Amino acid sequence: MKVIIVGGVAGGASCAARLRRLDEDAEIVMVEKGPYVSFANCGLPYHVGDVIERESDLLVASERLFREHFRVDCRTGCEAVRVDPVAKTVDLRDVGTGDVTTESYDKLVLAPGARSIRPPIPGIDLRGIFQVRTVPDAREIREWIERGTSFLAGMEKYSGFQTVRPKMHAVVVGGGFIGLEMAENLVARGFDVTVLELADQVLTPLDLEYGNLVRNFLELHGVHVVVGDGVARFERNDEGEALTVTTQSGRTFPADLAILSLGVRPETELAQQAGLEIGERGGIRVDEHMRTSDPDIFAVGDAVEVRDFVTGEWSLIALAGPANRQARIAADVIAGRDSAFRGTQGTSIVGLFGDAIAWTGASEKTLQRLGDTDYEKIYLYPNSHAGYYPGARPIAMKLIFRKSDGRVLGAQAAGEDGVDKRISHIALAIQLGATVFDLEQAELCYSPPYGSAKDPINFAGMVAADVLRGDLPLSHWESIDGGFVLDVREMPELAVESVPGAVNIPLGQLRDRLHEVPRDRAVHVVCRSGQRAYTAARLLRQRGIDAHVVSGGMLSRAIVSMK
Amino acid sequence: MKVIIVGGVAGGASCAARLRRLDEDAEIVMVEKGPYVSFANCGLPYHVGDVIERESDLLVASERLFREHFRVDCRTGCEAVRVDPVAKTVDLRDVGTGDVTTESYDKLVLAPGARSIRPPIPGIDLRGIFQVRTVPDAREIREWIERGTSFLAGMEKYSGFQTVRPKMHAVVVGGGFIGLEMAENLVARGFDVTVLELADQVLTPLDLEYGNLVRNFLELHGVHVVVGDGVARFERNDEGEALTVTTQSGRTFPADLAILSLGVRPETELAQQAGLEIGERGGIRVDEHMRTSDPDIFAVGDAVEVRDFVTGEWSLIALAGPANRQARIAADVIAGRDSAFRGTQGTSIVGLFGDAIAWTGASEKTLQRLGDTDYEKIYLYPNSHAGYYPGARPIAMKLIFRKSDGRVLGAQAAGEDGVDKRISHIALAIQLGATVFDLEQAELCYSPPYGSAKDPINFAGMVAADVLRGDLPLSHWESIDGGFVLDVREMPELAVESVPGAVNIPLGQLRDRLHEVPRDRAVHVVCRSGQRAYTAARLLRQRGIDAHVVSGGMLSRAIVSMK
Ligand SMILES: Cc1cc2nc3c(=O)[nH]c(=O)nc-3n(C[C@H](O)[C@H](O)[C@H](O)COP(=O)(O)OP(=O)(O)OC[C@H]3O[C@@H](n4cnc5c(N)ncnc54)[C@H](O)[C@@H]3O)c2cc1C
Ligand SMILES: Cc1cc2nc3c(=O)[nH]c(=O)nc-3n(C[C@H](O)[C@H](O)[C@H](O)COP(=O)(O)OP(=O)(O)OC[C@H]3O[C@@H](n4cnc5c(N)ncnc54)[C@H](O)[C@@H]3O)c2cc1C
Ligand SMILES: CC(C)(COP(=O)(O)OP(=O)(O)OC[C@H]1O[C@@H](n2cnc3c(N)ncnc32)[C@H](O)[C@@H]1OP(=O)(O)O)[C@@H](O)C(=O)NCCC(=O)NCCS
Ligand SMILES: CC(C)(COP(=O)(O)OP(=O)(O)OC[C@H]1O[C@@H](n2cnc3c(N)ncnc32)[C@H](O)[C@@H]1OP(=O)(O)O)[C@@H](O)C(=O)NCCC(=O)NCCS
């Protein structure tokens, strides 16, 4: 059996390695048009930021390793340019010489990844504008930065001559996770960074309020973020000068360096040319065995559409974990096994200036788009570990679950500590079909530096379960306008911020001042995070008052009201 | 309804708070014989170590909060001394005055916790020997330390008089998690610490090789650890001098301070006196609703026996998470709800000198004790996050799973980074009935600082699944004696350590040197962690050789051979 694999990085390389382990006799040819196989795409922003200092650290496995350990005929600088699915051949072009040879296959695996979206914006080809997909891309950016800064650094050598090094400007076009990672790393390299995003928020998989939370956080760290405004053109007057980036609304930004990270589009050229079915979202259509519409051609990774595990929709998920797993499944199937991909939850995380933002499963806006109303959401702010042990940090969490059966649907979280852990827990819970009642009873590691006797996951489960059992009728900030707001915080807390028109009765006085709370209408109870409000609401309801807990309290108000 | 709750910390306080939320009208009396309710037992070692500096930080909730927020009649310094289950009364003794009053109840909740085991060792009551269960215990230890050190510190004030401050010695009796946390914190306070443990390992819930790993790690950090030797007596010749601790084997250790942490025993005095059923392990017997043999008396926390979630055995688990959850369930049931405790997995974690050791579910030795042979184990050493991003650390992991159906049974792990996350994932997986095939397809947060495209959890699942699918026949170090050992590492690696008698053929040369591998007997393939050995074994097996992968490779050998 001869297998040709197109693409030699996450999907291609994983498929080749697994296939060799399963079939020592297969002839495996892996072609990669770029200069490297098996490199760490995900590390590129950190190499630009000099966090990963050596380029060689990005090379996870070498051509030589593929030859020696896996006996894979591994060819870099070799591009697949045409597939003939009837003759079962691929035309391969030597990138260096341009020579094209034709190679036959029994099975073909397409793992060509995705390409950066490059809209036809005037000036997009000017020098100083980069994308970040390959090792050479990162190298070019580093060289550009170092050229720029070494010139200025030289000036410091003139003794007695003091110079204020002018701040360099960078514009990052696109507020997806790669754009934001680049923004952070460019700040680390001393740039004044502006992120331009056409959508009304950064990190569009997040719900708007979490997108706003991230945007505000970036701004706190000195990154300028512009949303709802796309790039209209790039201009450069003179070689020595910075670019000028002009937005659709007419704002202009100087840019010594610009990064294009407008997202990616599945690389489907070969697949289309071969007549393979392309899905509704523009990715190669595959079944759960990663088989395309041609039974001898498989496709994996960023190039394909996969089922969303929660919603069942076709979706495009350009992430390394799914790519690696899909590749392993394709290899299994080619080797005659029955493996199947279970779909993806889109579990993601972005580290930014020491904080992490992560999400998994369905967002509220996805459910709204699907017209799904059988869900509820809660906001909470538990500590990352026991509050009495130094270093505990609040985690802002949003949990989305089915109203009818308690199934966990999705979550979003942000914070300095323990975010990856909690969103990964929820990802696992979603995969395993868990309900909020399961989270309520989860038994996770606890000692003071690592968690709490009630872990944030337990809290999320408890609060959600309380909601479903009818013990904790919820209000959300967006829907209490004009209602009666009862603030049960203590006086000093009110000074920080309070809700105009709210009546304040601290929880400890509530039982004695019940007569001050109206009985003829809904009462929305507020505290800092919702916890005291819940205790208050419990007692009010048992005294005949229609009390609701405003989910997430003042902490959520701060997020929800961010513009 | 009048409810009396005995014990005002993890179980008692949680029960009181939840009960009030569910029932505004109940009369709730919570009695605590000590001076504080709701304190952080788990923080005590860190308060001794001055990591948690202020005693007040240990007080999670105050009596006042219980009165004001929860309208709980909260009485400290009040001991329940007798229960009359027929009259439904409790005798309460004022610890200050000795006065006893009798109080009636409709429902009684026992949350008295556990008491430190204090065997009748000669000298056990001498000054300078402490236990660590309460805030006053921690305060006494701190004062003892500070008295000792302030005397010496004073000497430094004499100008021109240089003194080498003599090292103070501490002996920790008992190598359970509290003992080890105390050892770490006493090292932080400048002590030379010796841990004495009667069993043949520290942290007895772990399997022996992990116990040894921890012991060696402690020794690397300067803690002397003695196993298989108990304390015979404590002696003190003179007030000024240190204690002498003599072991059963006759060894002696000086101790300016000794900590007794020989484990705990359920506090069952009241329950026994009341005629409640006591279980086989010595804890109060309760059903899944936390009801004792008397339908109006509930018991929770360290005082009760609970079902082990994996083995179904009755067990004693003195941990805060289960105590809190059981208490919440007891409150639910008292308030007329149907909540049930699902049992415990014993999920635990200990932080030691920057590393963490954690475990969940069944250990191998528990399965062996039960005569259960339907299990397999794997050892692996994945990186805590992407290896190319700075700060990645290996995690030593042992995963135990059902041979027949792949169900995850238990895990143990140790390392500097990400251990809590992975053991908590596995705890959740066990709770949800997951198999290793589920772990294989888990989709966890990945970006370089936070994980890997294949997370340690995926690796564990993949390796275990490979084993179950018959692709990866395993060997374990304890069972390859005399077999043919093939080492596929590279030459420089052999210099570090190698297996006597092993034949070395680096993986890259194996295909060309197949004739050097015997075909008439089992071949045990070894590399650093097992990964290359697996690739080697795959190719050997497809060439007719009975190859087995030595699980965990040389890294496991180092652990397994620790004495
Ligand atoms: C900067 C950056 C940061 C990222 N960070 C993360 C992260 O933190 N977490 C995460 O999960 N994911 C991250 N990703 C996404 C992740 O890298 C991809 O999802 C994953 O690499 C996709 O694997 P793939 O095999 O489908 O495509 P790729 O890994 O992109 O590999 C495709 C390869 O195919 C080659 N190719 C294409 N067409 C041809 C052809 N015709 N002939 C020969 N070769 C061809 C390309 O040159 C390319 O090298 C990041 C990506 C980038 C670019
Ligand atoms: C030093 C230390 C460190 C720990 N670290 C951890 C950790 O990291 N992780 C973890 O999960 N667990 C840890 N634990 C265990 C955890 O604290 C216990 O499992 C938990 O507190 C048990 O709750 P409980 O309510 O059953 O008992 P406790 O919290 O001990 O409360 C029982 C209370 O009842 C009172 N009492 C007893 N009898 C009477 C009576 N007759 N009348 C009135 N009052 C009475 C006692 O004074 C006591 O205050 C640690 C414990 C200690 C001591
Ligand atoms: C590294 C790479 C070539 C894949 O090679 P691979 O051998 O399939 O993958 P890994 O090195 O992760 O090893 C996984 C294999 O080793 C096995 N393994 C891991 N630890 C093991 C252990 N301790 N004992 C035995 N086997 C082990 C796994 O079971 C798995 O084998 P399987 O798939 O047959 O079950 C490919 O993932 C790659 O190119 N990665 C870099 C590119 C990339 O992913 N980019 C995006 C992220 S930055
Ligand atoms: C603190 C203590 C008194 C318990 O009080 P509690 O009110 O039950 O517990 P918490 O403060 O953890 O709060 C949990 C409650 O708040 C609710 N809650 C938490 N966050 C919320 C939010 N954002 N919005 C609404 N409700 C919230 C939870 O659902 C839960 O209520 P429920 O049990 O009715 O579902 C008790 O746990 C205690 O004494 N702890 C210290 C002792 C101890 O545990 N020692 C061992 C560990 S060191």
C-alpha cells in the first residue's frame, strides 16, 4: 500500500507517524511545500516575542527523524499541485527547481492546513506587513524588528549623547487568538501596539461581554484596541517612514510593523481541483472516519469541516489538538481500523499578559443564532484556590447549561490562575455528557495551594443546580431595567460603585427590615458576586417575596456594561 | 423544626449554612467545643510555616456571620457530651464553666470530625510535642518556634559577637499528608527535619514506588525520612535540652520540636454512647443520605465511613471536599429533599517544595488486596505543557484501568507543574465512568504555556488504549528479570544509566539490524519513557518478534528501583 500525505505539520506528520506504527510495510510519502515538517505553529508568536529564543526549538521533529525512526519518505520543498482521483496520482512540484513529477497512491491524505485570509486591501503587499503561519514568517518578523531596533540601539553607543528611543508602533489587524498573542509578544518587544478588529469584539468565539472583558484587559496593558472598524488601506510615503494604516472609518495609525491575522480559510485548492465535496463552511467535507467524498482520499486538520460536538453543526475549527486527533484517526482507518472522530468542542485558550482566557462548547450567541432557548447561564467569580492561601485570584466564569436536563453546554472563563484547569474540566464534562449535578459532586484535588474544598467547578455546578431546582431564580443585568433592585452589600462596598436607584439593606439586617422590601413585584437582589444575594433571596422567598438573584452581582455588571 | 449540629467547622458549618438557605424557619443550633467555628484546618501547616501569616486569615467565617447572615444559634466553647436518642436531647457542656444544659432536637447532625491518633508512647505528653488539628495547636507551635528562635536572635544584637545560629531539629512522627506538609513548613522555618514512618512508605494511599519517589524527593530537599520504624519513646533530660526521640529499632533523634501526625480516627464517642451503628472501619455508619442507624440523627465528615466510589468498599476519607458535600446533602435531606452522596474517590494532593503529588481512585495495592486482577497500569512522563515553550516540566504519571472494558480506575502523579490539573481531570473521568478511549479523545485547553496538542491526559488515554487494543504489549520492570532487554536509546543516553545485560540498538538503526534481535523469546524494549520503545516494538512485532514495551522505560526503572 502506498500512501501520499500532503502537508507535513500537525495533521500530516501525526498521520505519517501513526500510520507507520500501524503498518510497517506501507510506503509512506509525506510532502511539504515549506522548508520544515513538524514545526510548532503555535509557538510562532512566542518566538517573535523572544520567549522561545531559538528557532530550532520550534522544530518538533525533523525530516531525518521521519526517515530514521519512521521510514517515511519525507520531502520538504515539495508541493502537491494536482490530484487525479481517477488515475490515483498526485503531481508534485519541486519548489526549488519547479520540476513536476507524478506519483501514484493507493490512499491520499490531505493535510494542507489553512491559509491566512488576505483581502485585496490597497497596500497589503507593502514591506513591513507580515502574516504568522510559518517559521520563515516568524524569522522575517524577528529580522524586521531587530533591524529596526539595532539601528536605534547603535545610537546609545555615542557616549555623552542621550537619546530617548522612540517608541515603535505596530498594528495588528484582526483580534483573533493569533492576533492577540502577537499583540502581547510585540508589547514584549517594546512596541506600542494597536489591534484593529472589524467585528464588534475581539475573540469572536466568546460572548460579547467576555470579548469586552478581554478588550478592557488588553487596554489596561497598554494595547490600543479598536473594534467595529476594518482596515481600508496601507500606505507608505518613504522607505524610512512607518506605514500608515487607515481604517474604514478614516482613522489612521502609524505602523513600523503590521501583522495580518484576519483569520484563516481552509486550504481547499487541491481538493476542489480533485472534485472532492466541499462543505457549507468552505472546508473539505469528511465523514467521521475523515474520509472525503472519494473513498481513497482522506482529509484532516484546518482544511476540513467537522461536526460541533455540542450543536451538531458543521464548523471550522483551526486548532492543533483536533488536527492531531483527526490525523491519527485517518491513519487508523487507512490501516483498516474503525476509529471515528467524535467532533470538536472548540476548546481554546489564550494567554495574555499573565492572564488566560479560555472557552469550550457552545457560546450563548451560538445558541441564540440557532434559536435554541432551552438554556440558562450563570456568572460566578470563585477563587482559583483557597482564599486564605496567598496568591488566590478570582476566576470570571460563565457556565451555559440545558434548562431541561442540566447538561453542560459551554463555558467561558478568564483570570490569572487556574483558568486552563477549569475550562479543561468543563470540556471533559461536556465530552462525557455530564450535567451540572455531576459538577456539583465532582471530587477534585484540594489542598490550599491548588484548589478549594468547594472547587470553582463545584461552585458552578452548585449554583446551576440551585437554579434548575428552582431554589435560585435568576435575573440578568440585561433584563432588570426598571425593576426593584435590592443591594445587600455592606456600606463600604457601596462607595466603590452601586446601582442607581437600588435600595441598600445589608444581608445581616435584612430579616429585621423585611417590611422595606416590596411584596407586589419582582425584587432583583444584588451583591458583589451573587452569593450573599442568593442567601438573601432564599430568605425573602420563604417570606413570600418574589426575589431573584442577579447572576454575578456587581462583578458581572462591570463586565456586562463594558462598551 | 429544631436541628442541633455538633461540630462547627467543615461539616457542621456547611450543614448549618445550607440548612438555613433551605429552611428559613428551622431553629438551628450549632455547637463547637473549640474557640472557633469555620476555620481552615487545611491552612494550619502553612500558618506554622508563616506562608499564611495572620491567624485571622484562617477564620473562614465567624460566629457573628453565622448569627447575622444565617440566623444560626452558634455556640463556641460548647461541647456535646451526651445524646439521648429516645428523648431526643443532647447534653451540652459549657467548656468555660463546666455547666451542662440539656437541649432537645428534632434532627441531630454529628460533624465532630476526627481525633489525632495518640498511641500510649512513653513521653508522649512531654512539652515540645504537638499535634496539628486546631488554630490553638498552630498558635502553640508558632509560639514554641518563636520562643526558641527569639532567644537565639537576641544574641545577634551583641555587636562584635558573631554566632552561628545552631540548627534546630524537628521530628515529624507520621508520613501522611499532614506530616509531610508540616515537614515542608518546618524546613521553611529553618528546622532540620526528620520524618518517621512506621509503614514501609510515606503517603500510604500511593503505591510503593510513588511513595519511594516522594521519599527520595523529600531527601533531595534535605528532609530525613525513616520508613519502617516507629517511635518507641520520647525523652527529655533537662528543660533546656532538646527531646530525644527513640525509634523501635533503637535509633535516636534530637528534637527541639516534635509533631505527632500519625493519622486520625473518627470521633465516634457521642455516636457510640447514643447507640448508633459503627462501621467496620470504625467510623459512624451512614446511608447515602448521610443518615445514621437512627433516622433522626445524621452524621458527616471525618467521623463517618463512606463508600469508595471505585471499589465499593467502606472507607475512611478525612478530606474537606467530601465533608463539605456530605454536610450539604445532610441539610438537603433534613429539609425534605432526596440528595444522595455518591461516594468518594479519595482524590488528594500534597504540595511539597514546589512539586505536587496527587492521586485519585484505586491504587494498584488496593486492587491487589481485593484480589482484583482485571486491571492494567501504565507509567508515563509527559511534559506539563508544550516542550518548546519555557518552563515545561515532566509529570510522572501512573494510570490504572480495567483490562476488560477500559474504565479508568485510578491515577497517581507527581511533578512541578500541572499535576493538580491532570489528577483532577482523571478524578472527573472516573466519576463520569469514562474509559481510556474517552481520555484518548479528550479536547482540553491547548496553547503552548498551558498544555500540548496532545495533553498528558490524551497521552495517558492513547497509551492505555494502545495496550487494550493489543498494539502495545506491556512489560513491567518487576517482571522482566532474565528476559532479553533491547535498549533503543542513543549512545549518549546510555552513559547516564543503562540496564546491565541489555543490548543497545538505537531506534534509527533497528530496521537494518533486525537480525540481532532474537525471535525465539520475548523481547523487552526500553527507552527513556517508553515512547521510542513503542515505535520499536510496533516494527518488531510486524516482523514476527515478540516485542514488549517496558512501561515508562528508564524513568520508571529509576522509580521502581528506589528503595
Ligand atoms: C501563529 C499560530 C498560533 C497557533 N496557536 C495555536 C494554539 O495555541 N493552540 C491550537 O490548538 N492551535 C494553534 N494554532 C493552530 C494550529 O497550528 C493548527 O490548527 C494546526 O497546525 C493545523 O494542522 P494542519 O496539519 O491542518 O495544518 P498545518 O499545521 O498548517 O500544516 C499544513 C502544512 O501543509 C503544507 N501544505 C499546504 N498545501 C500543500 C501542498 N499543496 N503541498 C505540500 N504541502 C502543502 C503547508 O505548507 C503546511 O506546512 C496556531 C496556528 C498559528 C499559525
Ligand atoms: C492540618 C490539617 C490539614 C488538612 N489539609 C487538608 C487538605 O489539604 N485537603 C483536604 O481535603 N483536607 C485536609 N484536611 C482535612 C479536613 O480539614 C477535614 O477532612 C475536614 O475538616 C473534616 O470536616 P469535619 O467537619 O468532619 O471535621 P472538622 O472540620 O475537624 O470539625 C469538627 C469539629 O467538631 C468539634 N467537635 C468534636 N466533637 C465535639 C463535641 N462533642 N461537641 C462540640 N464540638 C465538637 C471539633 O472541635 C471540631 O472543630 C486537613 C486537616 C488538618 C487537620
Ligand atoms: C510530533 C509529530 C510528528 C507526531 O508524532 P507522533 O509520534 O504521532 O506523536 P507524539 O510524539 O505525540 O507521540 C504519540 C505516540 O507515542 C505514544 N506514546 C506517548 N508516550 C508514550 C509512552 N510513555 N509509552 C509508550 N508510548 C507512548 C502515543 O501512544 C502515541 O502513539 P499512538 O498514536 O500510536 O497511540 C506531530 O505531532 C507533529 O508534527 N507535531 C508538531 C506540529 C504540530 O502539532 N503543530 C501544532 C501544534 S504547535
Ligand atoms: C464557609 C462555610 C461556613 C460554608 O458556608 P456555605 O455558605 O455553605 O458555603 P460557601 O461559602 O462555600 O458558599 C456556597 C453557597 O453559595 C452559593 N454560591 C456560591 N457562589 C455563588 C454565586 N456566585 N452566586 C450565587 N450563589 C453562589 C453556592 O451555590 C452555595 O449554596 P448552596 O449550598 O445552597 O448551593 C463552611 O464551608 C466552612 O466552615 N468552611 C471552612 C471550614 C472548612 O471547610 N475546613 C476545611 C477546609 S480548609
